[in-house]
Amino acid sequence: MAENYEPKILAFLCNWCAYAGADLAGVSRFQYPPTLRVIRTMCSGRVDPLYIAEGLVNGYDGVFVSG
Amino acid sequence: MVAKLLDLAGIERERVQLRRVSAAEGALFSEYVTEVSQKTLEMGPFDPTQYMLELGAVQRALGTRRLRWLSGMEHQLDKAENVYREKTDPDLMEEVLSEAIRSEYHKALILEMLGEGPLSVREMAERSGMPVYTVSTRLNELERDGLAEFNCHEGSTAKFASLAA
């Protein structure tokens, strides 16, 4: 494993909950790792199980769904 | 459901995480991201090329009518009762669900392998790591559903082909 390996995580964030939460985390200057690649969804219920599998197929190290 | 399929595929289920965060919980969000990143870091990079067959089967299984219909239903099935006011037994429901997932995954794995050309039961068992008996049983189900068929003989070994798109 590379010394400076940084995981690449696909994130599905609900527009009304976690996305706003992420925004607040930014505004409040909470530190968190820059590992997420965010896709904003209108609801985390909108996230199809197939999207999660697709993320792994495309080489993401993990998938994070939050809402 | 995805977690169970990943277990079957031999991929760490911790790679997929679900968390509830409200718009007012910025601190909680950063906490979760730190936690999930740490977990993924510990598991190391994920190489999809090592799991092409399994991931193909996971996707195929998730696309089946049976699993589409069952996904996200756990909540309703847990709470609801039938017209006789009988509640579902959560353990039994869990068992039924797991069996559905297992069966769809096995069948999807077989169809994925047959996508590359006709194979014998023994070849499929070797490639997938499934026991010969499991391959044979699932293949039978696929034949019954018109998704696979006997293709040809190679010596005295029967080979099967996929009829699925």
C-alpha cells in the first residue's frame, strides 16, 4: 500500500439533511478528511442499491450514504 | 441487502456505510466522515478488477425483479400485519430475505459466467468457488425459468449456455 494512500469514497448526500449538514460543517470550520466525492440527491431514499454497486465497480474504495 | 450481497461476494461490507445526519448536525457529519474514512483507510484500496465476476453478479442480482421488489421493504414487512392480524416473525422474515438474496446471487453468478460461453457444472464450480451441488441446484432453477439451457456435450461432459440477455 502506498505510504500516502488516501481512500476515495463516493458519497450520496440528501439535499435536505446531510448535504446541509456538510455545508454547516464547512461553515462552522469543522475539520474532516477530504476523502469524499459528493453526489447530491434530493433524498437519500432516491439512492438505488445499483448506484452503490456501480460505485464499487468504478473503483471507489467505499460508498457513504447519508441523509 | 447490499451488505448481504457483498458478504456473498467476499467484499468487505464495511465499504458501504449508511448514516443519518440532519441539516443541523455539522459536527456529527464531520465525525462520521472521519470515522468512515478511517475505516476505509484500514481496509486499504479496493481493486474492482479482482472482483469483476462477483461485482457483475451483485449488479445482476440487484436488478432482478425479486430483489428489486424486496429491497427497502424490510421496514414495512417488520411492522405490517396480514388480514388475520398476524405479525411477521422478524427472524423468519430475515431468513426468507437472506435465502432470496443468496439464491438470486448464485443464479446471477452462474449467468455472469455463462455470458462468456458454454461451461460445464464443474467448470462453473471451480471458477466461482461454489460447491458443485449448489451450482447444479441453481442451474436447475435457471433452466426451469428459461434462463439457461443444455448446450452441447464435450466428451461425456454436458455444457450449459445462458438464455438471459
